[in-house]
Amino acid sequence: MKRIASCLIGLVLTANAFAQRDLKDIPDPDPAKELETFLIADGFEVNLYASDPAIAKPIQMNFDAEGRLWVASSSVYPQIEPGQKADDKIVVLIDKDKDGVAETSQVFADGLLIPTGVLPGDGGVYVANSTELLHMRDTNGDGKADQTRVVLSGFGTEDTHHILHTLRWGHDGNMYFNQSIYIHSHVETPYGVRRLDGGGIWRFRPETMELDVLCKGFVNTWGHHFNRYGANFATDGAYMEGINYVFPDSVFVSSPNARRLVNGLNPGSPKHCGLEILSGGALPQDWQGNCITNDFRAHRVCRFILDEEGSGYSSRQGEELIKTSHVAFRPVDVKMGPDGAIYIADWYNPIIQHGEVDFRDERRDQTHGRIWRVTRKDMTPLQRQEIVGATEPELFELLTAQEEWVRLWAKLTLKARGAEVVLPELEPWVANLDGNDPLYLQKKLEVLWIYQNLNIPNEAILSELLVCDDHNIRAAAVRVLSQWDDRLPNTLEALEVAVTDPHPRVRLEAVCALSKLNSLDAAETALLALDYPMDRFLDFALWSTLNELSPVWLPKAVKGEVALDKSPEKWLYAFAAVESGEVVAPALSILNAPKLSDDARRQALDLAAQRGNPEQLRRLLDIVLDDTANADAARRAELLSTLSSAFEKRKVKPAGDLTSVGELLDANNDAVAIAAANAVGLWQVADLRDELAALATTDSVAIQAAALNALAQLKARGDLIALADKSESMQLREAATAALVGVAPNEAAKRTVALLADAKPAAVAGIVAPYLMRKGGQATLAGALTEAKLPGDVAKMAIRAVRTSPQPEQGLIAALGKSGGVGQGDAKQWTDQELAAITAALPGGDPARGELIFRNTELNCTKCHAIGPAGGLVGPNLISLGASAQPDYVVESLLRPSAKLKENYNSLILLLDDGRVVSGIPVRRTAEELFLRDAEDKEVAVPIEAIEEQRDGQSLMPAGAVDQLTTEEIVDLAAFLAQLGKVGPYSISPAPIVRRWEALDWTKEGHSRLNRTSSDTASTDDAALTWSSRYSKVDGSLPLDELPQIQPHSISPHLSFVRFNLNVAKAGKITIDFGDVTGLKLWDGQSPTPIEKKMTFDWPQGEKRITLEIDRDARKTPLKVEVIEAESTGRAEPIGGK
């Protein structure tokens, strides 16, 4: 306490001083001093290629065919000041003597406004300049642009770090560029207006002006590249899934109204900017094909290793190429150069938050920037290939170069020379290729791409590659076919072969390509993919294609023009893919198909329940009511619940007399009774009120809750009052009173006050909760408290519950305080001086103690926040918070959580038509539902039709969340957060360490089950056992003192049980290091297996689970488990998440 007290005494700061308190920490901008801080991957070295004043604030860079580096830069970013002249630049850097340092810097163009992309090509350079894509040329040879042409316009400009960016050429001769989530583009082309709302990647052919969308739904993707076979990958600078595998029409996390999404390859990974895929003779073999991207927040240049997995890829993080503690190192782009070196654009800025820190914050650097060059020490830099002056045959020979830059610019140079020049030379060169050459197929693929660059289909070469022996090349050929589909005969026949290809990636490309053919035959061909194993990428692609083709095949299916009985399971998949209710009739007709599987029958009935009209739903209800047809009680409950859900979402219920549902209220199965009660309430079957009232007195809490909820929906005031007043069970009185709140709020409030008077403090939050989730509820309860007297502790707990609600009302807080004779529990209002004092004290804080406070069960920070791949999803992932944010920002976010809300974490408060209030962080929205993540980290689906009012809320982290801590503890906690992501002990290791666990909780039922059986039961999914998530510390260890203990017998030791899951992406031997195995027993799945420090498991592909028993009397040290990749022939990743 002394150290913080001295700071408080010694600091007398104004608000303005608080805003500038860390200006003294701005580092020396000398590049040599920055370079000294770099920790570089073994075997590599770094030199400065270019720096200010030659360049400043580089955003994107690309090399041209001559080896010159073009850089887009902006000193105006993030926002031009009123009256300021836009003077951002395109700069050309030239290394004339090829010594790895640029001697020449020339401004090619100036007067630009935040140019966010630059790409040499077509005799000049393309520039992304706010709303426009420009082409700029130097026609007189003076090195400066003197001709500017607007190529495309109409791109959105709502946010400067989301505007058009990341320009790149593809193997196919198309230009690709990106936009981000806040941008809405409406671009005119000769083929009509092309639109993209939100983030995504565009594909553009400049010579024909054809523009389309490759994929959509990224938040802020500043990285996009292709591997050697044309497969796409992307990174996202505002979302945390690492490397993303991109395929045509894929949809990612933020696409408006998206019904399905594709997830990235590295969940929980930091945000990344830029992307390069390594190639070339100047790099080691084990780095070929690796992804290099930038964790600009944590001052790292990261390496990811790609592996094939099914129809897509998996990704794992390797050692960083560069990491540093230098706070201004901000790598934003990365490219391989013509010498085989890796070039990194360093934005250089101690401030990176775009919205959280003021645009005019004086700590923002507007003048510096540099380009770093990374080479391998033991490898000679490449001799730069002559491309511009090479002959056509010389360019053909370059097509098999290891270096992607060489191959790309050879093709682009040939494209620029035109078909008239190239084809007379190319055709004889191709004719003389040796079919026995190991590189024959790769040469043929490059030749196919030359034809694509020239925009001239070559059916012969395409046909050859579609059936060649290399699945990667077959997949690439299918992608080419998809762009030539309307210019070649027999496209459908070729895709029918591809969609039944032995390799899933070829099938994926074929399914994507079929979406463009717009015929019933195309849909039927796409469904052939279901004859083979599916995975998440293939499943999404097929779902997407069937949606795209539904205007063609669905009307025919409805009219009976499709032979559904020949492939009923496949067509049920198609029906489930689309949203239309028209699928119900043909789906129900499939029930008559011969030899229909139970799964298909289940799917048909569920589909009808979800989409059906009242008559169709009646048919399903009759099936539920028919005992002979429904021996499976769980299935009856499931189908009845689906029928109820149709009313919640669509306000549609079965036709006819619904009192027959009462037969199910006294079912011998709890799930059936609960589903029946829910249906009675939703469908307003008022004649069953007496049955519901009787059901509410059952001993089952779940059945009781369903019955009371149904009575509330029926507005059964008398029944609820009777249950609230006359029940002997206190639990039932509380539940009935809660249900009464939505029916007769004033009557309920009187009874709630009486309940509070006798309540134990632990029960208070549940008693007042119904009033916090209803319109006018808090005012009603406040009115009932006017003359009431409550125990002080009860009033305090009630005030705490109100303050942590989405809309705390001061009137209720005051009434509770008065009734309990206590203060109002106001959250502490931290002054600027206090925040400044805590910030100043951080260097003396103890991050180790801070981490323990973060993990404290009372604060429960891990419930909402992940650190890396494991933890809650309500709040931002904190993996690189300390490296990306200034200390003052960390402190203010902790003590004033709603002062500066992070992008995408603004809560919404919804008032529903039944009076309920729902709040949470928006996750996604479809045409029918809005999905929120609530404060309990649960995803809640809210029907759009039910929303009467919507407004912005505050942070879901309540004000005063840390008020219970001492000042010293706050300093320690902030010190821990301020270290996250920095080089040192609080940076998440890229090693595959188990970070998410499930621990067996102590429950009466679980204890009894283990007492009557054995520890083997813990390896099963026994319903009597309750598990909850636990997370490793930053260093990967799991402290034992955070785990529940169970003693199955009085003479047995105290035990804890934990388990973790792994995704085996590649079958083979997986070596796992368990470290110290004292007091541990292990189950592989449900098989008890003797444990050793290192164990090797021979596992097939799929998900695996390991369960550990911990003898707490014998073991006192934490657990730490790691997959040892170097000793494994297969590949497995620990599964993270919440």
C-alpha cells in the first residue's frame, strides 16, 4: 500500500495532463536502437532496407518486375484534420547495387488521401485511394505519375482503416483486393453494379472490367495470398482466428444476415495483418509454404505452418520470425523480394488503437516508418532474375522457379506482351515438354495460368490436368474451369467427374464451381458429393451451392419434377440448406420412400416442424401423440420442442384442437412433460390450466419451471397467486412469484418483498432477477419497497444484482438502500488523478499476483475473457493487450469499463413484445433472428419479429467490478494485464499446450455415482457427473488449488478429475509430454492406460479425449501437458474455446 500511497500523494494532475501522461515513454525512433531489441528466429538476421525520411508510415508494399519496391504511405492517417491538405504518397525504393539496402527513394505520386494499397502492373501502378481504385502512369520517364485514371469507384469510405486495401495479383491474372466490415460498396461496371456490404475480398480483371466477390464476412482482412496451387488464405486484423482458408463464396464471421459461417484455422490466435507464403531457394526447406504474418499489437512477425486436412487445411504456429519489446514496432505488411529475402513494412507507432485512443492523441507518430529485410545467415541471397528484358522462351523457363515472385512476374510480363506475341512461342514450347519430367505437371499448370492471364481458354491442357495424378493440380484446374465455365463445352460433365474425385479438395472446388451453372442438373451433380466423406469446408460449400441454385431446383421439386425417392437423403440435405417453407411438402413426401433410414425420417420430420404451415404441423403433432409411432420418448420430446420453436420464431402452430397435448403433461418421461408444458403455454391452450397448476407442484424443478412458465404465458393470475401464497415449498413460492411478475407485476412485487425479508443473501439475486429483465420491472419493485424493511445484507446483495444488470435504475437502488438502512453501493467514480496514480504505480506492480487475482473465482474474469485459445467469449481476447495498449488505456478500461468500448463489443438492449428485456453483444443477424452473447457467455437467439425496441448498451463488464479489490490489488491486476503479449513470461507460447480443461465438479449425484462405481466412470459421459471449464495460466500450467475435490469413500484419497480434448488432424503417432506424473492416472478415451512422463498414442484422425485422475494427497504441483510435434508422425492440436 505504501508504494501506491506515495504516488497518490505525489501526483497532482489535471485532466489534460492525464491525457498526455505517457508521452515521456515514447521510444527513441533511431532504427538502430529498434533493431537492437529484435529477437530473431535462429539462423536468420535482419537489416534495415529503408527508413524515414525516405519513407514514412508504410501501409502496403509490392515489388514490380524490375525488383523495385513500391510503397503506399500516409501521414494523414487515421483522419485528415480540418483544412489540412491531403499529401500522402506512393514511394518507389530501389536497391541499385543489390546489397540489400535501398539507395534511391522517389516519390511517384503525392496529394493522395490515405492510399491503402499499391500494386504495379499494366504499365503503371494501381492505387487504392479512399473510394476509388486508380491507375497511375509515368508517360515521360521522369519517375513521377503524370496520368491518372479512375478504374473503379463507389467503394465505401465509412472508416479509414477499413477502406479498399491489400491489392495483389493472382496466378490467374486477376487482381484481388479487400475491404472491411464498416464499408458498403456499390461499384458500377459494364456488367452492372457490384455490391459488397461489410468485409470481403474482391476479384477483378482489369482488361475486361469484370468484378465479383470471392468471399465475404471478414472483419478487417489486411492479408491475402495464394499457395503454389492457387488456394487462398487470409488473415484478419480485427478477429482472432489466425490463418483463414478461403474458397469461392466462403462466408466468415461478420457477413450481414449470414446464416452459416466458416471459421478460421487458429481459434484464439491474435489479430494479424499482412500475409506472405514463403518460397524460394534462399529459405530452408521446412519453411517452404509457411505463412508469415504480423501480430502488430504484440510486436511480432509470426510464422504458421500449413498442413492439408480434408478438403482444406490446418494451421499451427511455429516460432516467431521476429519478436521485440519495442513498443513502436508495428509490422503491417510482409512480402518476399526478388532476392529471396523477407521484407517487412514497419508502420512504427507507439499508438495503434484506431478508435479507443483519440485520433489527435499526441503520442501518435506521423513521420516515421521503415522496411526491414530478413535473410537466412547460412544461405546465399538469390541472383535476381531478369524478367523485363527476357525473351518469351526465357520467361517460360522461369515458370518452374521455386520463387513465387519470379513465377508471378513471368506470367504477368507475358500477359502484358499479349497473345499475339506469346502464343506462337508458347505452343511449340509446350509441345516439347517431357512427360517424364518430375516438374511436368507443375509446368502444365503454369501454362494453364498463362492462358488464363491471356484470357484464352485452352481446353486440351485443362482436360489433361483435370484428371492428372496430383490432387492439388486437379483442384487448381477445377478453379480455372469455374472461370471458363461458359466458354467451354461439357463443363457439367467435367464437374461431375471432379465432384466424385478421390480427393476432397477437388470435390470442394467442383461443388463451388457448380453454383454457377444454374440448372437442376448442376444441383443433382453437387449432391453426389454426399456419397463421400464430408468435412466442415465441403459441407459449407455444398450448402452454399444448393442455396445459390435453389431458384432452379426448388420449384421443380415442389412440382414433383424431381425423382426424390431415388436419393431421398440427398434431397433432404438440399431441403435443409434453404430457408423456404416450400420444402416441407416434398420433404414429407419422402416419408413414403422405400427403405428410408431412421435418420432421414427424423430429418424430414424436423424440417417439416421448422418450416411447415398449420396443417403440416398438425400432421406432425398427431405423430407425436401416436404412442405406437413414438416409442422413443426422447424423440417425442425433441419433435414437440421443434414444433414449439416454430411458434416462437414464426408464430405458427398446429391446426385444430390442441387440448390433446394435455395427454403428454402426465407422461412418464420428464423431457416429454416439459416439452408439452412449453407447447401448451406458447399455443395458448387455456383449457389445460388446471393440469399445468397440478404439474407445477411436482418435485422436479425442471418440470415445475416449465409448468409455471406456461401458466405465466396463459396469464393464469389466480393459479400463480395460489401457488405463490399456499405452497409449503419456499422454492416453489419463489418460482411462482417470479412467474407472476409478467402477469401481475404489482401483486408479484408485494410477494417478492416478503420473500426478500426472509431470504438468505445467496438467494437474493435470483429473487430480484425477474424485475431486471422486464420493462418497468425495476420501478414496480421499487414502489413495493416504499414501507418495507429488509435485512442489511439482503439489501446489499439486491443492490449488487441491480448494479450489474444491463439497465440499473437509481430509483430501485435507492429504495433497496432505504429499506435495508444501507448505502446505495455506488460504483466508485475514479478520478483522473487516481487513474494517473495507478498508471504510474504499474512498474512496481506484481504481475504474478495480478494473474492470481484475474483467476479469482469472485472476479471470474476468465468467464468473459480468453487469453489466447482458451477462455470466455463475452469480452475481448486479452492475448496481446499489454503489447498493443498503453498502460493508461489498460487502467482506464479496468476502472471505467464503458469509457472506451472496443470495436464489436458494444452491447445491445432489446425490449421484446412480451415485456422481457434482453441484452448482450451482437454476434450475427439473419433475416429471422438476432443472435446475442449475454453476460453468462451464452448465445441467445431473439426472433426479429419479437423486438419492439432496440438501443445501444454499455460494456457488459459492470462498473465497480473491481471495487472490492484493494488499491494494491488493482495495481497488481493492471500490471498483469499490461504485460500480456509482451516478450517475457506473459506471452502465450505458440507450443501446442493444453489450455482448456474440464474439471469434475462436486455434486451429490456425482459423488454418489463414483462411490457406487469406480474412477473409471469419470472417463465416460455419465449424466450424473457435472463438468465445468478450467483454463491454464499464461505459462500453460493448471494450478491444482483451483480444482474441486471428491472423496468417493472415507478411506480413499481426495481426488480431482480433469479432462481435455485434442483434434487429431493427421493420423499417426502423437507424443504428449505430461511432465511430472506424481499422483496421476490416465484414461485414453475410456481405456485406463498406465501413465508415463512422455507417452505416444497411435491415433486415427478425429477428436480424442484424455481424462486424468489427480491424487490430491500425493500431488501438490500444477499440471502442464504439451503435444511434442517433433516426436510425432501425426499431428494433433489441443482444443481450446470457452
